[in-house]
Amino acid sequence: MLYCDLREGKQYCQKDTPKYLCRNISTMKKLTTKAPYLFPLDGGNDATETLRVLQKCGHFFLVKRNLRRENPLYWLDIAKSVGKNGIHRNLHGQRVCR
């Protein structure tokens, strides 16, 4: 774990997240591991600015998406367009795009 960021419970979780990710990604580039990393993030970190940082870094990321008032079919279309193996159902019956 790099740069663990312990915060007060009342602090907004998205605060300084892009800067925090950039600092970690910069440090990770100095490591000898050549395999891609996985960044799992909670729905509180689904801001556009954070997603841009993750898309540019070249590693994998998984962000729980808060749909708010957005149309789920819009996101399904995005998943279909960027997914490599199409959409299938997992063991729990959920639609998954890979």
C-alpha cells in the first residue's frame, strides 16, 4: 500500500482524490513490477476528474458507479462499445461486460 490516506469521517471522500492517485501512479512507475495494477474505488470516487486520471494511467480500475438520475441503458451502450468479450450473465444472474 502506498501513501495511505486516513481521513476524518466527516471529510468528503472525493476531496483531492485525483491528486492522490497521480502521486501514487508516479511512485508506482518507479517499482520494478511490470504487470498492470488494479484500482478498486467506491462510488464516492466516480467523479469525472478521477475517471480521467484512471483512464490515462494505463492500469485497470473498477469504480462502483452511482447512477443517480442517469439512464442505465446509456451505460449499457458504453459497456457494449468498450467490452472485449460481449455481455453475459454471471453466477448471480447479473449482466457483466468484459
